Amino acid sequence: MSRAEQPATATSSTTTPAPAPAPTSIRARFESKFPRGLIIRLIAYLFVGHLFAFFVYLLFVLGGQNQ
């Protein structure tokens, strides 16, 4: 039987593309998903938001002591 007459196997007839290499470190994976400016703004907004919440809480605590 010649090579042309032999039935093709799944491994020889189908070639699958190699998967893309995964980032090696957590930092590389994290930075590949989010832009750096977004991370900085997120941290700043969280800090400012908590600072504002603390200020409002402090107003309620100090206002409650005056009654």
C-alpha cells in the first residue's frame, strides 16, 4: 500500500496552532490587562473616597456629641 492510499491519522492531517505564550509573572499578566494610568486613578479614587467617608463619619460623631 502506498502512502497516498493509507488512511490519514488525526495527528498527521490536522495541525493545531500553538497556544500563545502566557506571561511569566503576575505583574506582567496584571499590566497586560490594565493600563498603568487606570491603576493609579483607581488607587487615588479609593484613597480619596475613604478619606471623604472618614470626614463625613467624623462630622456625624462630633455632631452627635453636641446633643
